[in-house]
Amino acid sequence: MFAPAQKNEMDQNKTITNYLILEDAARNFYAGVVWSHKIQEKQADIYASRFSCLKLLNIITSSLATAGIISTIFIDPFWVKLVSAIISFISLCISAYLKFFDLQRLATSHKSTANKLIFIRDRFRFLITEIKIQDESVQNLKDKFEQLIKDTNNIYQDAPNTTDAAVKEAKKALQIKHDNSFTDDEIDSYLPALLRKTSHDK
């Protein structure tokens, strides 16, 4: 049998351990959501950029093809017809690609998923804060964590597929450019003087 003081100390140590275990699990899920959000965001950027480039190229090729056709009214060399036919074919291929893949819809879908993951990311961040403060019981925090996992999995199930290019861009943004990371001075610069961490004004 343990003395009451020893038992209380053991219970307290167990509670602290449970908080730490829960915090570690929440941090891992938080990191996963940060990565997923950035990948979806970069995939949306890739599709939006590709659409803009192809749309511009399609306008150019269509204009050139039209100019080539009109030019045959005044001149009739074979090479003009050949070049016009090739440009027209390229323009047709681009139009078919844009219609078949619908890059605008894909970009919107990935952006929508990224926005949903931002909300989940912020909820995980707040949960980690609550775990750190330890004002709530481990069980209450565990219930919140389980609900967050369910909400996250629901988003993942409906999330559109991403490419390796988006993963590479996300890695560059998070590990090299350090997106979503701010120094104390940077955060202070966004806040009024009374809310800043440093005592001096910026």
C-alpha cells in the first residue's frame, strides 16, 4: 500500500505524463495538417498558373492561325498554309486540353481543400495551447482531439489528389522559405504596442 502523499504524487505524475502524451500526438497531427494544407495550396497554384499560361498560348496560336488563313487571300505559298495548319492544330489541342482537364475547376477544388485545412490547422494549434495550459482535464482534451481527428479525416477523404510537383513546392515553402513561421519581432510589428512581447516600441 502507498501512503496518501505518495499516491497523490503518483497520480499527479501520471496526469502530467498523459498531458505530454496527448500533446505529442496533437503536435504530430498538427504537423501533418500543415503539410497537407501547403501541398493543396501549391497544387492550386500550379493548376492556376498552368491555366493562365495555356490560355495565353491559346489566344496567341488562335490569332496566328487566323492571321495565316487571312493572309492566304492575298498570298498563296504552300509554307503559309502549312504553318497555319500546324498552328491551328496546336490551338485545337490546347483548347481540347483545357476543356478536358478543366484546370480552373481543379485549382478551385484544391484551394477549397486548403482553406478547410487552415481552419483545422488553427483548431489543432489552439488545442495544443489548451493542453499546455492544462486548465481542462485530460479526458476533455482527449475528446476534443478525437473530434478534430474525425473532422480532419473527413476533409482528407474528399480531398483531390496532388502531384509530386506540389509536394516539392510545399517542402521548399515550409523548410527553406519557412512559410507560416514568424520571429517575435515580426509578430510584434503586427501588434499594437501594448500587446507586443518586447517592451520597446517598433
